[in-house]
Amino acid sequence: MKSWMTRFMHPVEVIDRPMGDMVLYGVTAAGSTGFLQGHSQALRHWEMQMAIVSSPGTELESFAHSQCVPAFAVPMQREISPVKDLISLVRMWRLIRRLAPQVTNFSTPKAGLLGSVAAMLAGVPCRVYTLRGLRLETATGGKRLVSWLAERMACACAHRVVPVSESLRLRVLDLKLASPAKMRWLGYDSCGLDTGRFTPRLRGTAAVAQLRRSLGLTENEIVIGFVGRFVKDKGIRELAEAFRALRESRPNLRLLLVGDFENGDPVEPGVRRYVESEPAILRPGFVADTAPYYALMDVFVLPTYREGFPGVPLEAQASEVPVVTTSATGAVDSVQHGVTGLIVPVKDAKALTLAIDTLLRNPAMRAAMGHAGRQWMERAFRPEAIWQAHADMYREMLAAHCRRKQTRSLYRMAKRALGDAWN
């Protein structure tokens, strides 16, 4: 008979006796483990051990092996599914009870809710909810209310709520999802940026030259780039409209879309037909390493409706590519307007077209913004500082927990002493 863990958890690795305090991280999808690259390094320095839980996926196993951490799989649905969500909650609670971590840090909407509730029910002494964005911002009606309640519950179950951008912190306070006292902003993003991997030096390499040829690009073509999921909330409709308008006067213009369509939050059928049928739109699909693709771009565009703090504009700027994005929560923090790129209103295709056109007409402006973006990435997004900030927060929370335990212990001793004296 298979063990309970094999039947239900599908563990990548099982541990029984962790070394030092365990910090259990959780994300909904295995692909989101990339947010947590490098955290185990800082935790080991303080004799803490990292473990990771997410839905099953090859990325989970890859993360476990590359970071040398134990990993566990709990299936979770991205969309609302009451029965499956309840099953996932029970599985998560059992896993947490078994591992007995001293700290949990859950993020992404579904894992943030289920993990935070399970950690509270399991009595985890130090609970963190990292907010990477608010899906409710683009939801309407009953779905918005359900999303608000889910976020409110996740925040209520946590001791610390960590938004990944300043605009997201302000939005959380505006929506009354968490109290100011519970909020802790540790700086932009949650994992920093590898500026050695995303670098303008890739432009002159043979690998990028081969990639350019494989996509059918010549040196005379101008490339607008996008990296991400092809969904409505990413502004694919506005991007398609802007490209159609810009190409009328630029036959050598190309749109490079790195990613693919998804069923959740699908784009309009007409937009999808245009993207799939237009020869000037290049779609290599999902790729494991996006760094070489930025080396092909003249302008990077992210016309998103909502974010927590998007990573792709950072990658583009580290590659010395100017960025056009929107004033949406999170996105507005990812670009220095007029310095490293341009910011336009959300869902405004005309403003998006004008901003892209401004950069296409001014090669000197593109170069200056690209250079400024690279400098900003090197200065403000060192991953070591972000890892250290998280480790310091955990140490502070653990120390406070120890003080509370000591206070309770002294109180019980004093109560017993008084009782004995009274008797």
C-alpha cells in the first residue's frame, strides 16, 4: 500500500529532521519558483533551512536541485474551485504539520490563501504573506468580492504582509486588506536581478546572431518586444492595435512576442486571429532562457493592466533596452519615466502608440534610456540585498516569538507560585 505522502503529496524530496529553523516557501505554480532564486543562500548563512512547496511541475524539481533544498508538491488550481481548493488546503495543512516549519512565506494568489490559512491552522509561529499582485484589480462583480475576501483572509492569517512594490503597498492599504502595522516593504521585487545574465554584451554574440537568423530577422528590421503570458490583463489588445498602427508607415517593423496564449483571462478572438495570422509578428513560444531575446529588441513594451512588480521590464532595462509600460499598480514602479522608459495610461492604445513611436523616431533617446536603465538595475536591484532583507525579517520574527514564549513561561511560573502560596 502506498504511503499517504506518495499518494497525495508527490514529494520531490522528503526530510524528517531539518537542520536549524525551517522556512517553508510556497507558490501556486512550479513556474513561479523563479521568484525564490537565491533565498536559500542567505538563509544558510543564518543557519536556517529553506523548503519549497508548489503544484507539481518540472520547474519544481529543477529548483530543488539547483538550490539544494527539499521540495514538495501539492496540486493547486489557479482559478477558483471550491472542492479542489478544500482538498489542497487539507494537504497543505498536513504537510505543514509534518514539517513543523518555524517560518512560512506564501505568495501568488491561490498558494497565498491556502498556505496562509493552513499555516495558521497548523500553528506556525511566524507567518509571512508576500503579495505579488492583486487579481481583484481587474475583476468585476462577484468575482471581485470573492477575490477581495480571499486576499483579506490571507493577510489576516499572516503576521507580516510583504508587498513587492511601493504602489502595491499603497493599493493594499487603500483596499483595507491589511493594517499599516502588519505591512513590511523590503524593497522592490523579491529576488533581485542577475545583471550578469541579462546584459547588453549578448548583442554581439554568435548565439544571438544565430537566433536572429532563425527568426528570419535581418539587421535592417526594427523590433518591438514583449515577454510574458498572452492574456487580456497583459494588454495584448492594446499592443496589437499599436503595432498595426505603427506598421502602416514602417514596413520593416516587427513585433517579437515571447510566450504563448493561455485559457485563463483569454484575449479577444479577433486579437488572437490577428496575432496568429500577421507575418510580421514573431512568436517563438515559451522559452527557458529569455535573455538572448532582449538582445534582439529595440523597444520593450508591457502594456499591462495590473502587476505586483513585473520582472520583465527589469530584464529589458538590464539589457539596455528602453521600456514602455503603463501606470498600473506595480508597473509604474518598474520604470523611471523619461529616464529609463516611458509610462502611459492603462488601456490607452493611442498613448501607447505615441510612446513607442517617440522612441522609434529617436535612436539617441533609446540609447540614453537603455544606458540609464542598465545603471539603475546595477544600483538598485542587487539580489544579495533583497535576500538579506528577508533573512533579517525572519530573524526578527523568530526573536520576537522567543520573547513571547519566555514571557508566557514566566507568567505561568508566576501563576503557579502564587497559587501555591495562596494554598
